[in-house]
Amino acid sequence: MNKNTATLELILLAAIWGASFLFMRIGSPEFGPILFMTLRTAIASLFLLPLVYLKKQQDCLSHHWGKIFLGSLVNTAIPFVLFGYATLSLSAGVTSILNATTPMFAAIIAFFWFKDRLNIISIIGLIVGFLGVYILMFDKLSSQNTLVLLPTLAVLGATCCYGIGANYTKHYLGDIKPLALAAGTQITATLALLPFALFYFPEKFPSSEAINSVLMLGVLCTGIAYVIFFRLIANLGPAKAVSVTYLIPAFGLFWGAIFLHEQITPWIILGSCFILLGVGLTTGVIGQIFKPILTKKQVR
């Protein structure tokens, strides 16, 4: 894969994952968060499982079910439901921006769980990022709109789960092939959510828009997106592949504005800038960008 192709796939993946918040915003109110996300993981499982057999990776699943199940709770089942709940109240754009806090939580969890170092720049990044969360929600909270507080905390809870899941995967699931891990995660998450989903069937049959949204979310935003993501990991490496995080909020805002007519306020723009700056500082991406420039100046 050449650099141009990889860049195009990275942008495509960001566009797809940015659209996931649009589909959640449409479908979750009609299905309910738990049933909606159970259907998402079930559809993704049906899409990914045949690929596992085609690649002859089924042995990876049978030998690691216990570890995969624990990982699926924090990587998929719990955060998916929290996002489904949040999108009942929050816009697709705002939810996609809050989702960008995932690397910050991953750094915090790594510090407390595995004693990874947090340098002063990373700590400043955490402060800047969480300040961005406050700025993002400032106009809503200042108007005493308490309806947004719990959904906002739900998204932060989901991204915290992703942070735990990222560290758990790195240290305990690293020997499992990515495609098999993705399929196993979706299957076990479905099994975990299904007993709860049976108690939350909607009183009214969902509209065609809601049904299409869960299909798109399961096939496109979960199944196909994972395949693209794994290609990027294989060709670019994990560090460059996860840079998709920085592009998702832009697409989340764009799709929300185009299809749901969501407003993009100055507070949203300012808050998103602070969050992305904080993530960049925490993960060291900004330092890597300026390192070649500083090195050249030192040589001169």
C-alpha cells in the first residue's frame, strides 16, 4: 500500500466512524440504547465471522474466549450502551468530539494500572483536554440544562472504558490476530447484552430510518470499518493508524450539520480545539510533529 492510498483509507475510516454518531442519533431513540447496540454488535458479528473462517483464524477464538469476553465488556458492550444513551440527548457532533478524549483516558489508565510515565507535557495535555470538555458543554451547562450533564458523563464513562480496553488489549490480548479479536469481541458483546435487550423491546415498531441506521452502523461502521482499520495497522503501524481519532470529530460535526441540521456554535469549535490540543499533547503527537523542526534548528 502506497502513502496516498493509506491516506485516503485513513480519511475514509474517519468519515465512516464519524457517521456512526449520526446513525446512533437516528436509531437509538426508537430502539432504545440497549437493544440498538445489541443489534449493532450482532450484525457486526454476522459480517466478521465469515471473514475469520476465510482467513482460518477460528482457533484464535476458541483458545481465548475468556480473555476476549472480559475485553469485550470494556471495549464494546458497556461503552456502546453508554454512547447509545448519550445520543438520546446530545448531538452527533458533540458526541463525536467528546469521543476524542479516549487517548487521554488511555494515558491515565496506563499511569495508574501499569505505572507508565506521564511527563509534564502529558499532564498539561490532560488539563487542556478536560478544560476543552468544560468549554464544549459550557453554554448548555450555564443555561442550567441539567439534561446534558448525565449524557456528557455517560460519554466520558464510555471513553474511559475505551481507555481501559486499550490497555487491557495491549497487555493481555496482544497475541490474538486483530480480525479474530474484532469478531470475538462483537460476538461476546452480543451475548453479554442480549439478556438485557430482551427486556427493552420498543412499544412502537421502529421506522425504516431507524432500521437502516442500525444496519449501516453494524455493517459499515463496525464490520467494514474494522477491516479498513486492520489494513491500516498492518501497513502503517498502530501509532499512525490511531491518528484517525483526530479526524473523526470533523466528520461527526459535518454529518450532523448536513443530515440532522445540527448547529456548530463557537463554543463547540473552541471546545473541540482544546480537546484535540490536549489529546495531541497527552499522546505526544504534537511533540513528534515539531521534533524535526527543533532538530534542524539545533543542527544549524
